[in-house]
Amino acid sequence: MSEVEPLSVPAILRAFPAYLRHPRLIAPSGLRSRAAWKEWAILFALQFAVLIAIVLPAVAAWQNLFALSGPDAFDKLPPAMLVLLTVALAPVLEETFFRGWLTGRPRALWLLLCTVAAIGLLFASTYKLAPLAVGIGFLAIVLAAGIGWFLLRKKKAAPHWFARGFPAIFYLVTVGFALLHVTNYGHWSPVVLPLVLPQLWIGTVLAYIRMKIGLPGSILAHICSNASVLLLSPIFG
């Protein structure tokens, strides 16, 4: 089979806003071809260029206008741990949780449901839920996740409800990803919301990369994005 001919740079750049106007389920290409790597590189370059030329300067101006401090969620972490968390661990976990299931494969949706149930159980455990009940609950969730993954392994097509509601799901996930990062700041108020514009922009591009190229592509872009922001934070922070 001959390799797919790489798209031109203008075609790649046009396809991105066109998809954002009408998000839809598509089959990711993967990163096995030269064309896919070229598309990934162009999309990451777009993400990075807009981030440093527009988004980060705008956020810095907003911070100065309202005398807002930068994120302080990780101030007590040693530098080596901060790098490990933001550049290695967070991208994998966040991409898996927020975008790993975006293609709508039934077994991925089932694992998402099990993960949400586990998070709910963990939250409930902080309200003096009996440790035995918590342990049994987690064991049941793990077993259910494994059984569901096995039973649904041959189902590829997304459920009808997922395909129908995908445009809303696409944007809800992107906004939710950005809002999660409000927790990086010591206090919350409406004036803090513009500070997560970098995550909103990055999340939008990552969601497109995930749909167009695949989860490994979005994880790699997320790693590069976090590393870039970490390096640029002394300039824009």
C-alpha cells in the first residue's frame, strides 16, 4: 500500500477551523506515516505560535491589570517533581481521561464510566464512608472495568447518541479541561477565568489532534505544550 501523500500546509491550516465549525467523528490516522507526522508538526507549530504570540501576552496583561498572581498549586513541589508531574505524568493522565474516549468506542466509554465511578467513590470516602465499603466498591469497579473491556472489545462503532451529540461533547470536554486548571490558583473568582485561556486554546488543538491523528499524537503534543509553558513561565508569569 502506498503512503498517503502529505497535505499542504495551507490545507492543514484550513482543515482545523473547518473542523471546529462542525466537529464530527472521524477515524484517526495514527502516527505511522510521514503525512501524519507532518500534520502533527504543523498543528503543534500553530498551537505554539498562537500561544506565545497572542494567548500568553493577553493573559499576562490581564494579570497585570487586576494584580493577579500566577498559579500556586505546585509552589511547594521541588523543581524535579514539578517537571515530572507537568511534563510526564499530567499529559498522559489528562489526555486519557479527557480525550481517550472521544472517538466513542464502547469499551473506552465504559472505562470512562468506571473511572468516574471510582472518583465518586474516592470523594465519598472523604465523608467517613466505611473503609470496608470503599475497598469492596473499588474492587467491584476494577472487576467491572475488566469485564466490560473484554466484552466490548469487538465493538468499534460509537453509540448513536454519542455520534449525535458529538459536537456538544467535543466542546464540553474542551471547556471542562480548561476549567479544571482554575484549581491551580489559590482562590477562585470570575476574574480568574481568563487565566485558563492557555488551557482552553491548547485543549482545543489537542482535541483536534486526538480526533485527526490519535491519542498518542495528542499525548505527545500535550507533553510538548506543558514543557513549552514551563520554559516560558518566567517570561509571561
